[in-house]
Amino acid sequence: MVKKPQRRSDPRSKQCPFCEKQVAYIDYKDYPAIKPFIDYFGNIMKRYYTGVCLRHQKMLKNSTERARFMGMMVYRK
């Protein structure tokens, strides 16, 4: 039997979770909203994996940086 190579999922088929909820602003104090997009090391996951649109990815970056500066999240590198 010949196995077909698995195809990667199309990143365009993912819908932005923030757009679905019609989020206008991502608050740095709302850790449960930010947590699924941060990996174990404290880095922001790429849009390709999360399906977040560019607009919300920028908001996510700013809110993560603010949370780190305020001491609510750690600086792991």
C-alpha cells in the first residue's frame, strides 16, 4: 500500500477567533483571552498556527508586551 503524503491545512480556512467574537480591543489584563496564543516559553504563536488575523495579531502583540511590562506575564526567552 502506498501512503499519500498528508497535506497541511490551509491557513486561510481558519477563522480569526477575535473576529468571530467581534472584539474591538484586546486588554492586557485579560489573561484568559491572551493565554491560548502564548506558548510555554512565553512567546506569541505565529498567525499560521493560531488563525488570528493581522489586525488582532498586532493587538495581541501590544497587549502581551504591556502585560510583560506590568509584571503580569513573564519574560521567557
